[in-house]
Amino acid sequence: MGNRIVPAALLALLVIFHAQLWMGRGSIPKVREMQQRLSDQTVKNAKAQLGNDQLSAEVRDLKEGLEIIEEKARSELGMVKPNEIFVQINK
């Protein structure tokens, strides 16, 4: 009788640990899901960082020079200088 208790207990522990590996909090499927979510978030962060860098460069240009202001006025507002002809080509 005593010879069977130790292997049965070890087998029970093995089953419990195996169940934790596949269905528990730190299971393999959950780890894969979290890795996928992490990679998705990393891509989103990279896109957001690129947008932030572009906005930062635009703000810096607006603070430092008048050329960007002139470019914005021409492209977004359609403003022209005196004695200048505005031509717009629609595609």
C-alpha cells in the first residue's frame, strides 16, 4: 500500500502542473496571446511616435521660420502674393 502512495501523489502533481501549463493563468495560450498583443501595441506605438515626431518637427518649423507659414497659407488657405497668378490642377 505504501509503495503506491508516492507514485500516485507524484502522478497527481504531474497532472496538476500539466493542467496549469495549458489552462492556468500563465498558460502557453495566454502567453502567446499576450505576446501578440504586445507586438500589436508596439506597432501602434511606433506609428504614434512617427506622428508625434512629424508634429514636433512642424511645430519647430513654425517657431523658427516663416517659410513653413507661407507654405501652409498657400497650400491650405489658397493665399497668393500680390501680382501672382494662382493655378490649381485637379486630378
